[in-house]
Amino acid sequence: MEGPLALLVGCFFASAIYLMLSDSLIRILLGVTILSNAVNLLIFTAGRIVKEVPPIIPEDAMVPPIATANPLPQALILTAIVISFSFFAFLLVLVFRTYQGLGTDKTGKMHMAEEPGDPVPPRGY
């Protein structure tokens, strides 16, 4: 099961990097979201996908009597989901306000510091 999930994580990372290299803010935002999902899936896959019992210790025992699932990757993923959702909401508002202020979501057309008649600064070497 880890093999197909590793391929899926690789596809998520590749598509996230492709989207983040775009010049549209919406695509960059979607790329960041897919990247956070890829990291969550990577942590989940690294925590080993096994069909074990929940990590609940009986009252009369000090340790679990049988092998249990590792709760740490699950707790990390739940925390990362909450953080990535709040980061997505912040970026969504930031992109919306940028679009309202500048009238475009293309990064190549965001020139607030230059006067309208001045030549455009160089964009590369």
C-alpha cells in the first residue's frame, strides 16, 4: 500500500511545484494547498499504514498487550490540517484584497511602484 501512496505523494509534489511556478496568484494558492496536502500524505505514509488496533491501554496494564497503531503521525497530521486550512484562508483573503486593489491576479502586471509612462524594469538577466 505504501508504493501507490508514494507515487501519489510524488504526483502531488510535482503538481504543486508546477502550480507555484505560475504567474497567476490563484494557481500559486492552489499549489500551496496541494503542497500542504502532499506533506500530510507523506507524514501519513511515513508513519506506516498498518491494520492495527487503536492505541488504547487497558486499565489493568502498563503497556498495550498487543501491537497498536502509532498515534503520533495521526496527531501531527491533524495539527497540520488545521494550520494549513488557516494558512489557506489567510492567503485567500490576501489574494482577494490584492485583486481588488490592483485589478489583476497576474504577477507580471503588478507594478505599483512604477509610473505609467516609465519603462518597465528588466525581469531577468
